[in-house]
Amino acid sequence: MILTRCLPLIWLFLLTACAGRTLYPLPGKGGKSAKLPIQTSRPYNIAHRGSNGEIPEETAPAYLRAIEEGADFIETDVLSSKDGVLICFHDYTLDETTNVASHKEFADRNRTYEVQGSNKTGFFTFDFTLKELKKLRTKQRFSFRDQQYNGKYPIITFEEFITIAREAPRVVGIYPEIKNPVLMNQHVKWPGGKRFEDKVVETLKKYKYGGSYLSKKWLKRPLFIQSFAPSSLVYISNLIDSPKVLLIDDVTILTEDTNQTYAEITSDVYFNYIKQYVVGIGPWKDTVVQVSNNYTQAPTDLVKRAHVHNLQVHPYTYRNENEFLHLNFSQDPYKEYKYWINEIGVDGLFTDFTGSLHNYQEWTSPLSETSKSPRQLLGQIASLVLPYTKA
């Protein structure tokens, strides 16, 4: 009898939850009320090239998906077109993630250049104007990921990327990388002798980005600027006060600008120097925790030493697929997140699967009632209503 009387109530709860907004509505679908601020109480969920585990990287839909899934920051790689327009693209060649090879009109653009001491051949971004780049369509980098979006989405500009973040219904940070600055400055010339780095900073300032970490200005438009080139970060420190992050590759690799190994620039001596210019480091995760036979080994002291120097640590890249999960984690990305957040103690994570990291963090360290998804709300509703149906 009581169950019968409660059924309309249950239905009303379910209808309200299911008909409500998604976890984070897409830009343009939110209301005009004040935006929810960015969270700063748990490690940052950094959408690596957008939610590119699902949708081709660095495309508008990949960033929109990441925002909807709960990313704190959307990350991009900034390169340049031939005519000096900043674009969002990871590789300096277009071959691997676009359909450029199918465009016969561009066949003569397949060229060879020296890049960091080696000859590289392909279709380089700086040999194409923005108008030409916009004719191309992107594709998924990995064959084992969803291929249904191949050939659908164009390359976007850095300004288009910024607009996606600014139009989000909550405060979403941006995390641009000054990509291959030596190569860009060699092949693209801007009026007045300006450098690639100057153009990146000019664009950020155009959209009112700036402010030191956690300042009122920064919280309004959160931003980290990253690069593998330490000299670029030092250079822009005189141009913008936004927080900067030095990316760290395999310790045996040389930087593109200073000819040092990444082992050298992760020493305490170097940390003492670079912490004047950066608030953190972004290491390849296998540099933090080395791997042997696909098993993680004992962690290095890199994170502990960085924290001693008051530097944040944002490792890359966390991916759900078995091809990337080390065997210690039993093919379970949540076990990997637990290890890195609780045992290693990182301050942010670059992930290809924003939704997975968001779900893990909401299950283990929820922010508030307003951040819960419709599915979580349904569970709460059921727990409140069902006890009254047992009589």
C-alpha cells in the first residue's frame, strides 16, 4: 500500500533528475547566473588535447566533451600557420592526425626540414596558410580508438580554443603549450621582429588572461602556460605574470633550446634557478615512476624534491586503454589514479579520458552537492525514498 502511494513520488524524482541539465552543460546552453568557480581543493583534472580518448584531439568537439565531463582545465598545443595565425595542433607535421595526404592540391608541400639535429619529412603546419589548414579534417591518432569521427572536424585556432573555455557555463581554465618554439621562430616571421612567444602572450592578454596563481584575476580566468623549452618560459616571464609549468621529457632527451638533458634540469640546482619563473613541472609519468617489463618500479624522488622547492607536479599522460596501463593496475584506470593521487601525491593529471578522472574524484573526494551528476542524484533519491516502500 505504501509502495503504491510512493510510486508517484519516485517517478517525480526520476523525471526531475533525468530531465535536468547534464553534469556540465555545453557552452551556450547554460543560464546567465554567476558561474561556478574552478575547484582548487583537489588535483586538477587537465583535459589532454580535450577528451581525445573519445574524439579526435584538439578539436572543438573534444574540448566541449571535456568540459561537459568535468575538466578543470582544457589543454592545447599552440603552433603557427604560414601566415602567422596561432593554431591548436600537437605535431609540427599534419600527417598523422589529418587527411592532408588525400588532398592532391597539397602534394608539393611534402618537405624535409632539420628539426633538432635530425631530418624530418612531412606536411609541416608552417607551410600552410590558415585558409588551407581549414580545408583539412582531423582523424583519431590511435587505431584502437573510436574512428567514427574521422574526417568530420577542422583544425581550430588558438582564439577559437580560448572562446570555448570562456563560453563554458562554469569557470574552465586553459593550459596552452608553447610548442616547438625554436622551429616556429625559424620558419614563421611576424611583423616588427616579434617572436612566436610574443604572439602567444598577446593573444592571452587580448582575452584578459593574467594574474599570479590563485590571485583574484587568475581565478576569474585560470591559466597555466607550459613548454618543454625553459628559455621560452623565462622569456615570457617578463611579458605576463600568469603561472608557468616546465614540461619534463625522458631524462636522456635534450631540450630543444638549451641543449641540456632533462636529467640536468630536474636537479636541485636547476630547480633553485627555474622556480623563479615557474610554479610547477609537468613530467612524463615514467620519469617519476620508472617502468620495467610493463611494471612500475619504486618511485623516484622527483615529486618530493619538486614539492620541497614549492613546485607543483602535473604528470602526463593518463590513458584508460590496456596499451598504456601498466600491469600493476590490473587494467583498471581508477587504480592508477588512486596510486598517483594518494601515494605519489601529484597536484594535477593530464588525462585523455576526462570523464574517468572526474568520476574517480567525485567518488573519492566529492566537491559539493552541485557537482553531482544525474546518476549520482538518482542514487541519493532512491536511498531516501526506498525505505518508505518496505512496509
